[in-house]
Amino acid sequence: MAPLPPVFSAMARVAAVAAPILAKAFVDAYKQAMINAAANGARNAALRNNKMSKDEAAKILNLDGKENMEAIMEKYQHLFDNNDPAKGGSAYLQTKIETARKVLSEGSDSSSAGGEAGPK
């Protein structure tokens, strides 16, 4: 059998060196995609199950249900910032806090002086 020309030999060496590098890059990309999917999965699960009562929302934000919108936003901002996933927090908790703020702000817009927090 005749020896391969030098060009083919060089191409084989490049392929032999590049294959493990590309394989590692694909594995790392897959791992990061799984991490992102898990974080988004927690957020999406919380959004799908956002049937939250005003009482539950007040408990999540550690309120008694009679606060004004300014107090709700202060508690929300504090808890939301403390649960930032970039700082080691939980995307799921952050979404629950967001949902609680929405539930309470809807209630305070319609009845700003009522302070109703129980079931109807």
C-alpha cells in the first residue's frame, strides 16, 4: 500500500486534535442548556400554577394584608433581590414573590382602603 500524501496526513492530524476539543465543547454546551432548562422549568411551573389567594400572597411577602402599595413594593423588592439566582437565590421563589406582588397589587388597585385578605 502506498503512503498517503503529506496533505492527507496533516488533515488526519488536525482531525485527531480537533475531535476531543469539539466533543468537550458540545458536552459543556449541553450541560449549560440543562442548567438553563431547569431554571426556566421552575419559573414556568410557578407561572402555570399562579392561582394564589390574597392571603397566601400576603404570607409570602410577610404582610398582614392591610398595607398600601408602597409597603407591598418595598417588601417585594427586598425579597425579589435577595432571591436573585445570580446571587445564589431561587428562580422558583423569585417567581412566587412576583406572583404574590401581582395578586396584592391587583387587590390594592380595586380596593385601596379595604385591605381584604381572606377568602370570599
